[in-house]
Amino acid sequence: MQLNELLRELFSDDYEINYQGDVVAGTGTIDEQQLAIIGTTAHATIGIETALLLAQHVLTVVRSHPGRPILLLVDTQGQRLSRRDELLGAHGYLAHLSKCLEVARKQGNYLVSLVYGEGVSGGFLSFGMMADEIHALPDAQIRVMGLPAMARVMKIPLERLQALSASSPVFAPGIENFLRLGGVDSIWPHRLSNHLRTALKRAQEHGKYEQARTGRRQLADNVIKRVREDSA
Amino acid sequence: MSPSLAAHSFYEANARQRVAALLDTGSFQELLGPQERVTSPHLRKLELPVAFDDGVIIGTGLLGGNKVLIAAQEDGFMGGSVGEVHGAKITGLLQRALASRPQGVLLLLDSGGVRLHEANAGLIAVAHILRGILQLRHAGIPCIALIGGTNGCFGGMGIVARCCDTVIMSEEGRLGLSGPEVIETVAGVEEFDARDRALVWRTVGGKQRYLLGEAQRLVPDDIAAFRAAALAALTLSSSFDLSALEAEHVVLENRLARFGDCSDTLEIWNRMGLPDAEQLPLLDNEAFLAVATTIQSRRGA
């Protein structure tokens, strides 16, 4: 879905947004509540400049608008694969973005993220995955890596991976798979503003994402519980 | 290398040896050890070998008499990659730390990042680890990343490292987001020649990371040196709030403004005012730190 179309569905005409390259930021109003909007568009690659700009928007909202919820609009094809970015410490810039979002959340600027385009790898991890609530549109794409590239790196024939991906949600791209594994809370098929209302309410009422998505990954949850509680 | 030397090298040791030598003698108690045989069902499905610890060792121990929790990724199994069980063990350890409030949490990171064979579960696991670390930061429990192994520390684990209070590296350590091999495979050898070892270490190695401010301590490749640095870091719980992040933001902005047009570390080091920058990769740890100190005092840092 195009960003303008998405914003109209969420806020009717009650929003204002600015573009700086692939980064978007602004405000939207729903039920007389102001939300901050921060995100990317055009399947942005998250380079260090992008990460820094996103972090700047987060810090500004936390500093200037205590308690204002933030809607994170996710559309990224992942981190920029660049030797120059690595040279300058790309991991440090993405970590900074994650830390800014965590402090926002902790200070009461609740975070709802919506994957409306692509959510890929490190670009998704350091941004959209840090939210209290993580949702996706039906035509969104979420993945760590596409199957053909995966086949090359893993040295497993593509046909084998395609066959396996039909039965296992654990490595194949797709929002349904992330939904089954608890990486995404829900998919919003239509009436998006209603879903946003519900997500905001849940984020504010609970604000405890660390427990929110348990129960969908039995294996991981069981291991976490054993390690947490076993006597050494 | 003689056996006694090898026993002390962090780089040469495996995860179990690192943990044993890092902590007070005999103090390590493993949680969910190999005898429990919690292996990856996803690797089994692909008919690939599994490990009884899924490539990470976790437990409790003492460091200079201080109670710590520790995780060490095994470089020899699937590149230290984070699968579902591997990630859940680390997440469980971090949650345990939140409840038991040890003097610190040590993460011996040696990983290429998410395990592609279970990529979705791995990415979600890294997100949980990231959150777990940040919860500990809020709680004021020092998190210390130690990086000096054969895989380096890349992918999501590179982000995890920089969410810790302190990053300790050796010259041999590498820290970044996208590993050189990944960049070469996807973006081409002209973007990053992963087989050019001098280029790799000059770009993402310990010395570069230390001078850039991405690592707080640079130590020789010796487990005893890592131990001493980790012990000192137990008293360093850095503040984690809006003001601290605004300050970090300025640092990262300044770095980009100062060095954003550099295409090689030597340019950065020259611009920092380091004499004989091209000789720096050759210096031993002590001599290198002596040179580094001169620019840090000049900067007033």
C-alpha cells in the first residue's frame, strides 16, 4: 500500500507529514489523540544517516511531547550493505536507534509499529521490532533473506528450501510465518483505524511487551523458562 | 604455538575454555548444559548436525568474588549463529539476571548473527536478547560484551554488543553489522574484498573500533587480560536515559560529520591526528594504546 493511501485510511485528512529522503515524520490525530508518526518509505535501506535521522525524530518526540504515542511505519529492505557504513560503525548507529526507542517506550511514549511495505533483517530489528505492538498489512513482506539468496549462502538447493518452507514457518519469508512465531501480533486486513485504536489501547494498558508475545513459540518459551527458573 | 600459550589465547580457545579461564577457578555452574540435550529441531529437519548446547554455554559464576551470569557463544558450531534454542538460552539468562540481580552479565560474543536455517525464529530471538539487555540497563545491572573470537561479532549480535554498557575487544576481534563476506556476496567484491585480511581488520577490527569509540577497552589476546578488563567493567553501569542518548546522538553526529567522507580507516586515523597511521596496525597492544592516549588527551576525552 502507498504511504499516502495508508495515512488517509488511518487518519482521514487529520495528519501532517514531512519527507527527508526515505524518512517520514509528522503527526496524526485519531479520536482527538495526537500521535507522532516516524517511519521510512520506498523500501528504504537503513544506512547510518537514515538510522541517525530516525533516532533524532524519536528523541525530539520524547523530549518535546511526553506521553505522545509513536506510530512506527516500517518499510525497509534492511540495512545498507556498505563497507563505508561498516567503517563508521553501522552497528553502533542501529543500536543507538534501538536504545532511543527503548527509552521512548519506558518514558511512556508507547510504540506501535505497522509493517506496511517490507520489514527485513537489521533494518526491521532495530526499529519496528522494538515496539510494544507489532502489526502488518496483508501485502507486507517480512523476511531475514530471500529464499534464493538463502539457498546460495546455506548451500542447500532452492527446491529443497521451497519444499521445506511449505511446512515450516521457521525460516521462510512471509508475514504469516512471523505471526505464527510471535514476531508479529496481528495482520490488519481492513478498517485500519479501528485496528490502530485497539493497538494503541493495548500498548498503553499493558506496556509490557516482554511478556506479550509468549505462548506462540513453545520450544523457545520452554527454554527461556527453564533457564530463568532452574536452580544452578 | 605452544600448548600453554594457546591455552591463554582468547582467540584460540573454545567457549568452554574461555568461560573456565575467565571466571574464578571452579566457580562456573552451567545452566541447561549438554547433558540436557536441548538441540535445534530445525537443524535436524534439514538433516544437519546438531549440538547438545546449540552453540552457546550459559551459567553462573564468580568474577573476582562477584556473582555474575555469563553466556559464551561457541565459534565452532554453525558460526556461533543464533537459532531458536541458542537465542532462548541467552534470553532466559538475561531474564534470570533481572530477577537475581548479579554484579554483572558477561556476554562472550562470537557470532555471524542470525542462523539462516531458522532465520525467522533467530531474528525474533535476537530481538528478545536486545530487549533483555535493555531491561538490564534500566535496572542498572552492568552488561559487558567481550569480543575476540574467530567469528567476530556481526549481524544482530553487533547491535546487541553496542547496547551493553561496556564493549571489551582484542585486536583480533571484529565488530560490525554486515559481515565482510555477506557484503562481498551480495554487493560484490569491489564493495568489500572479504579475503583481504588487512582490509577487514583495518575496517572492523579491535584497534579501529577502539579508536572510533565503538569499544571502550582494547586488550591483548589473552583471557587474563579480558578477565581484568571485565572485572573493572563490573563497576561501570552507564546511565541509560534520555539525556544519555541525546549525548550519544551528538557523538554519532560528530563522527559522521568528521569522517563521513572517509573510505578507509587510514584516512580516519590521519584525520584524528595520529602520527604514522599506516604503522598502527603493526603495533602491539601496549604501544598502540600509548599512541591512542596522546590523541585522547589532546581531544580532552
